Amino acid sequence: MKDQFDREITYLRVSVTDLCNLRCRYCMPEGVCRKRHEEILSFEEIVEIVAAAAALGIYKIRITGGEPLVRRGCVELCRMIASVPGIREVDMTTNGILLKDCAHALKDAGVSRVNISLDTRDEDKYRDITGGGRLQDALAGIEAAFDAGLTPVKVNTVLIGGFNDGEIADFVEWTRETPVELRFIELMPMGGAFGQEAYLPAETVLEKVPALEPVQEEGGVARLYRLPGGKGRVGLISPLSRHFCGTCNRLRLTSEGKLKPCLHSAQEIDVRGRHGAELLEALRQAIGNKPRMHDTLDADHPSQAGRAMNRIGG
Ligand code: SAM
Ligand code: SF4
């Protein structure tokens, strides 16, 4: 179904939990409270919403969170979603910590590929930015994703000035021999621990690595580059310096059943408890209400999302 700005809405991001086994400083607020089990959508409710979305033309689903793999039965949920008629692709965004033990099961359940978040390749810095995570676990998750064929494996790296700008060239070098798609993402002002001083425009990557050459391929929201002869690719995602609202094709579903037409708007439509025609109507409303673009985003104009990233699903 098209929205009022002629954008075909084909993609739903489904957050299956707000909880996480990490505490990335730009993402999670202090002291996340655990929701009671009844407060989050059951698998059956999620599948019903996905089926209604599919009836309106949505065919791509991304499972996210919080950390999706901490939700018990996540693999089964993926299987249920992948078998909804009309759903052609199920992907996942994960921190990779638990992936080592379930990558093959995810592939078997119908997951096509994964995006894994990794902001540094230094053990101490990883522990610091994630609030105690072990780099080896994330790297093992990336290995497991390759091994299971959850490809192309994409790695999400949030650009954080004063934290990982010194690692950009090394990160890019990684793509020379590894067929990974590295995606540098501009830090969004979502209320996390970093302010304007940490914001780096995605263009910084091209300044640090001038050898990168553009790739004329569809990269979704990412502008794609590669090192000459490199096996992998480098994507730049610039929600601040070059927003991509004009081609936005997505809706988001929070773990407690709110549809968000736009990541950076407080507008939410509660779909919990709606079924049949009423559920379809709520989805039509969410698509119809997608704003043309989000407001300016910078240190003086933080996101109007009204929620931290872990409570939306990045
Ligand atoms: N836990 C999973 C993970 O980390 O991949 C999935 C959820 S996480 C909220 C999804 C993505 O949002 C991650 O790649 C994370 O780096 C990104 N993210 C979180 N807060 C962000 C922010 N303030 N600016 C830019 N990206 C952010
Ligand atoms: Fe957890 Fe992902 Fe947020 Fe990090 S970015 S705290 S892994 S939800």
C-alpha cells in the first residue's frame, strides 16, 4: 500500500523485546525496567499483525529489539513469521552475542540474513561502550553468521567521535579480504550518553579512506562504496546529514504493540487487541499517517521519538 507521498510501504520492523544483554551507552537508558510478560505481544499476536501487514503489501520483516535473541523462543517466532503468506524475507538485527549457538537454527527457520552491531574491534573499548560485553562473543557471532549462510552479513558501526574515529581505516581494511558489508551509521540524538561533540558525519569515512570508490548498486538507505578489488563493501547511512525520508518504506512495531509510522515522531498507533478489519484499519492509518519527513535532528533538536532506541527497535 502507498502512503500519501507515493511511497510504497513494504517493510515492517518488529521489536520482540525491550530487554538486552548489553547496555550500549548511546542506546539504553540507565536502569531499564523489566516488563511483565503480559505487557509484551505474544508470538500469536505478532504473527497476526504481520499477516495483516502482509495483506496490505508488506513483504519484508526485520526482527529487532532490544536484543531479539534474549527473547525465549525467538527462533520459533522467526519460523512462524517466515511462513506467513506474502512474507518473502525475514532479517534480524542483533548484537551477535548469542548468535554462535543459534545461527544455523535461524537459517533453518527462514531467516535470510543478519545485521550485527559492532562499534569497535578493541576488547577494552567494546567492554566500555557495551557496558560489559565481550568482543570475542560478538566476533564469534559474526563467524557463525557466515558459517550458517546468513549472508550477506552486514555489520552496523555507529560513528562516535572520540571513541571509534581512530578505527575507521582499520574497519574499512577488514572489507578487503572479508565479504562483509560494513555500515557506518551516524549517531542519532536519541537521549543516550553522547552529545553533539560525538557526532561525526558519515562523510568522515570518505575523508579517512579516500581510496573508497562508489558502487552503483541499490543499497537501501546506505550509499555503497568498496576498496579497489575489495571483497566486502562499505555503506554510509546518514540519517542526520542526508536524511532518506523521501524513500522511507517502513513501519515499526514496538514490543508492546504500538505501530510507529516514523522513527523520529512520537506518533504511535496501538494495535494490541485489534483483530480482523479493525487491525487492518489501524495499519492503514499508520501508513496513511507517515509524515513526509522527520524534523531537523541535531544536538539542539533531539529525536521526537519519545523512546530510547531499545524501546523502538533500530
Ligand atoms: N540489539 C540489537 C543490536 O544492537 O543490533 C538490535 C537493536 S539496536 C537498537 C539496533 C541498531 O540501532 C544497532 O545497530 C544500534 O547500533 C543502533 N542504534 C542504537 N542507538 C542508536 C543511536 N543513538 N544512533 C544510531 N544508531 C543507534
Ligand atoms: Fe542492546 Fe542493541 Fe541497544 Fe546495544 S544497541 S544496548 S545491543 S539494543
